[in-house]
Amino acid sequence: LLYTIKFELAQPPIMPTPQIYHRNQDDLPDPKTFVGNGDFQYQENGEFWNGYKDKEDTSSSNNDEKDRMGDKDKCSTDVPSVVWSNAEYPSEDHPENPDNDISEGHRVNLLYPSIDEEDQSSGMKLCHTKRSMLLLKDYNEETRALKDIQKFLNHPVVVFKTHSTRWEDIMKEMIKKLDDEKPDVKMDVDSALASVINYDGVYVIPECIQGLVQASHGLKTDQSFVVAIGNTLAVTENQVVLCRLSQPVNFGEGAEGVQIICLVLCPVRTKQTKSGTQVARTYATLLSDVNLRQNLLNARTPEDFAQNLSMENSRIRREHDSWMISSSKRSSSNSAQNCRKGKWYPGKDIITDAKRRAAYYLSDFTKDVKDCVSVQKITSTTLFLYFSLLLPVIAFGVLYSEVTHGKLDVRNVIVSQAFSGILWVFFSGQHLVVVRTTIPVIIYTKVIYTISKNWEKDGSFFYTFYAMVGFSNAFFLILYGLTGASKVMKYCTRSTEEILSFFISLAFIVDTVKYVLREIATYYCFPESVPCSNSTDTTVDHGTELCSPAKPILVLFLVCLTVLIGLRIFNFKHSQYLTTAKRTFVADYAIVIAVALGTFVGSYLFAEVRLKNFSVNDHEGLVNMVDFKKPESLAVLTAVGLGFIMSILFFMESNIAASMVNNPSNKLKKGFSYHYDLVILGLINALMSLMGLPFVHGSLPHSPLHVRALADVEERIEDGFVSENIVRVRETRLTSLFSQLMIAASVLLVPYPLNIIPIPVLYGLFTYLAITALKDLQLWERMILIFTEQSLYPPLHYVRKVPQKIIHCFTVLQLVQLSV
């Protein structure tokens, strides 16, 4: 394990300074216990203490202090165990300090940090220590680490066997060495030194990383190395210096035998993966290898020192390459083993899915309704599904009515949504997937209607041809389920899922923009023959167009109002108002509040501006049972071809929606059901074809949004960035069931009062759903990174593990695929 330490100095109130006194010369430490030039230790009761001699002779106060301490012959136990020593003592290497002996009665301070005598009258310093655990660098996953090591080895800077024992002297020597070895860096030495030595009358290491090892009594600090971190404006890119001390030096508690020091200087503003902590973590992981440390300590020259590091780097790279090869082989062998597992027969995967989900069927209705939070989540999610399905259904109904000339309208789409949704709730495996009709299905229905007029000009052959296409589609979907065709989705990577999801969200936004532009082109005109009027509704005939500038302005206003209010309330959970539970409660009803407010503004506050409402075809029933006419052979072949193409669309979208629902980050517990659900989807669409209702399939973005609405989300702060992580998801069928029952009841509200909802509000809802869905897409995150300053990159896993150039190239490649 690694841990990082940060120190901050503070000025406390005036307090007595802990001190220690020696009675006579015999109490002083033996000179042989001195470490290096400055620091020494003495032993008392089996413990080693560090100290330094004051420059001022205080022997005159010896008697007073002796009375104060009583009969104790030992040192005061009130002395802090973490100390810094500034003593000077004669040694073989530095005989120039002959007068640094400690005479009888001299006071020895054991304070950390050290304080001058003149500062003791005003009080001692406080040191704020913050410790946090770090994981060792995984060189196989975080490729940035290998690049950092190689960069150092290209031009190694090593201070070898320095005799300095004071931290500030060592830091000065290391930074001076870096400045001499790399003159092109053009570094401000004083500024760099200030980043690793916090001097406020005392010396403190601002930030460093050390290792932790397991001992019999728990974790203890590995005192053999220290990695110091300095964030400074003195450098423009990361600089690393290694120092091999001539002998172990005591820098205080937890660093009483340091032999190797690594200094990492980092720019103040840099990318997260290149930050001082991450680079220092790389070298701390490297130095945590006891074998490497021993080799470095045994090195005779700086060249040998660098050569040992180079050999270790080569070993790590070989392990990384072998790990990559073994991972590929392991993945291939696992796939082959899964293929060989048991004897396969048609329908085996369907039976396996059904058995897997059958064990949880009753709990899907009963488990998550036993606490108030779950009841609130189920209620808010039910309303979310109701409005997010009903309002698009109304808009889609308008489109269906246009492309089929009234053969299918709003009521048919509502009945299709409710009936198919209820069947899906009771019979599907992965019930969190939301089935509904979509814009591609509407376009496909337009194609079916257009082709059907080749046999009957009046469109009477539409229902028969529509049913034949639907039966063909259902046949292929069932065939896909029986043959286990969904297994090919393992080759469908997250990239494909994100491209399709992004395309659906983009289609919603584009449709909204087209609608607003169409309204502007139709109504925004000012005929010269019409005098100015104070009336809000200025609709007049102008050739074949209607001129009413207020309409497009109100349309644009309602679209923006619905989107902005929805997003504002959705993000209310991140605000500082109310409590967390109340903020989440309000955010769960964002779509309800946005639609209600948009309807109030559009239908009541601006009632004078007559916006277009949807209408229904009273000549068509809610259900149009198909009266099959004898089709021609060409019609049958055409229907089979169209059904096959449609089945591919349903296969892809349904499986991708299910894959996003079953994403491991959602932490679902009850397993998947790809093959079984395809069969159920085929049977439902066969029934829709027979009843003359719109087709349905698993959809985006509703399916992942449904999971998100049922989830408990935990916010985590990492390196100043807030990330959301799903804790658990309530895998209940009740939300879909209740919402579909409410949609079924909404048939009674057509046309009134549902037609009071302005159509711009429906398109605003489309845009709101698209934007909220984009938020969870990694493709969208990486698109933003292209325009983000590197130092502000969030600590995402792919930012840490993948080079920046590859991230941006991959994003551009996805955008090219999206445009195609």
C-alpha cells in the first residue's frame, strides 16, 4: 500500500513548549549513535529519540528544571514522538565542527517542527497532517506509468551518495543537480525549493508518498524511501530526481531510516494523469519493490544506479507484453469453452434465460415495496415513465396520422403502447427494458403504406400488407431467439452502443429543430397589406400561407421553457438547498413539473395564440382487426423482404437497449434474458400486426433512463470532481405495470383534455430526454474533453489508462461512424 502525507502549518495560542533536560554528561547520547553530519539518536527504555543541541547555554536553569521534574531520571514522556533535529556534531566526514559538543545541563528540544528560542515565547507551531491511501500503480492497466519511467531513463538525474542529512540541504542539492543536468528546463531554483520545503520559521515537507507494509501489529511505514512532491510554477513539465543517501538518515517518525529520496516537480496546472501525485505514485510503486531497492543501494556508481532502473523497466515492459498476450488468449479460451459447454439444440438459450429469470419472478412484484424510500422511487419512476411515454406517443400519433393518411392515429398508438407494455411486463425476462414505437418504425410504416398503394390506390390493402410485414418480422425475431443469434452481440462493443444511443438522442434534437424551423417558415411573415395591430393573434391570409409571427415565437419559447425547466429541476439534486432526500424527491418529478408548467404557459397564459392541436380519425377504431385479402405472390415476397430488414432493426435496437440496461455499472442482480426476450418481442409484434397497431421494440433512451430512475445513486468526490455511482437498482415490474395501466386509461382522455398540451411542449420533452440521455454517454464525455483544458480533465478511468492522443482519435473515429 501507499499513502500520501500533506502538511500545513498553523499558529496556535500561546502554549508551554515541551522540553527535555539531561542532568549530566552521562545522560547524553554516545557519539557513536550519531547519524551523518547532523542528526543523532539516543536510547531510552528501548526507544530511540532524536534531538539537537540549542546554540544557547542554559545550564543556569538546570536546578530549577530539576526541581520541576521531581525525582525522575528519565526524559519527559510529554515530548512528541515526531521530531526534526538540527544538531551539529563532529564526525569523521565533517571535522570542521569541533565545538558542537553537548555540555552538562544543556537543553535538548524534541519538537517537530523545530522552533527557535525567540519563537518559544509566542507559542509553538501546529502541523496539520492529512493522510490518504493510494493503490499501487498497475503497469498493465495504466500505461502512463511506463512512459513516465522511460522519460526519466532517457536522461536520468541522480544525486549519488550525498553526505547531507538535513532535508533542506538534500532538496537544494537535488534541485541544483536537476538545474545543472537539464539547463534547457530553465528552472527557478528558489521557487522549486519552496514547493518541497514549507518554511515558516520551521522546515516541513509539504507533501510526500511513502509505503505501508503489513506487520504483526498491523500496518507500519516502510521507512526506506520517501517520494516528495512539489507543485510549482518553476517547471513547465514533470521533472524527477532520485537521490541515494550515503547512509540512512532520520527525518522524523515514519522516516527514521530513509535511504532513497525521489523528488517529483510538477507544474501547477497539468492534466490529471500527469499530476504530481500520479507521477509520484508511479515511482513509489517502483521503489516499493524490495529487490529493486537493494540493487539500487548496492550500486557503486550513478551509472549502475540508472542501469538497475533500466533493467527493472525492461522487466516491467516484458510482463506487460506477456500480460496482454495472455489476456487475449484467456479471452479466446473462455469463449471457446463457453461454446463447448453442453450440447446445443434450438431453443436451449431460451430455456436457460427463462429458468434464470423464473426464480425472481415473484420478487419482481413484491420485493422493493417495503420501505418509504422505495415507495417514493416507484411512484416517481411510474410518473416519469407515464409522461415520458405518453407525450411522445401523442407526437408519434400525429406523425402516424400524417404518413398513413389517418389509418393510424394517436389513439391507435396509445393502445399499442399500453397493450404491448402490459404484455411485456408480465411475460418478458428483462422487464426494465422499455418497449415502444420509435421514429424509425414510423418511417418504415410510411414505406409500407407507400408500397401497399401499388396494389390498391385507395390504401385499402394497407392493413393486409402491414400485417404480412409484421408477421415476417415476428417470424425472424423468433428465429433469432431459437438459434441464439443474440450471442453475436458480444462482438458489439460499447462503441456501437454509444453510437446508436447518440444517434437516437441526436434524432430527437434534430426533429425538434426541424419542427421549430418549419413553424418559423410557415407563420413568421409580415404582409405589407396588414396594418399593425395590438392583438396577439395576427393570423391573416397571405397567399397560400398564414402569417402569425406570434406563433413561431411562442413555439420556440415553449420548447426552450420545457427543456430549461426540466434540466433545472433535474439538476436540483446537485444544489445546496433542502436536504439530500428532498432534493432527490424534487428531481425525480422534473419531467412532470416541466410539462405541467409548459402546458399552463402555452394553453392559459398565451391562450390568444392558437397553436395547432392534434386530431383523431373518428372513422377508424381503436383496434383494426385485419381482414386478410388474398395477396399476390409479389406482395408476399415484398412483405417478407421488408419484414427481414425490420427484424434486423428490432434485433439491434432491442439487444443494445438490453445491453445498456444490463451494464455492470448498474449492479443488477437478477441476470439477463436476451434470447427469451426476442421471442416474446416477436410474439407481441405478431399480435400488433393482427390488430392493426404500431410495432414496438426495446428503445433508447428510455430503457437506461428507467434503470437510472430506480437507482440509488452515491456521489463521490475524487480529485475535486464529483462522480455519481449507482449503489443499487430496484428491479421491480411495478413501475412499468402502473405506468402502462395509466397510459391505457389515457385513451379516455383523447382528444380532450390531452389536446390542451401544446405540441411545442412535446418537442421540448423530446429534447429534454435526449440531453439527459447524453449525460451518461462516454462518447459525449470524450467529445467535451476535446475542448477541455488538460489540467481540468476529470479523473476518469480511461483518462488514467489511455494516452490522450488515442482517446481523441477514437472519439473522432466514432463521430465519423455516426455521421455515416
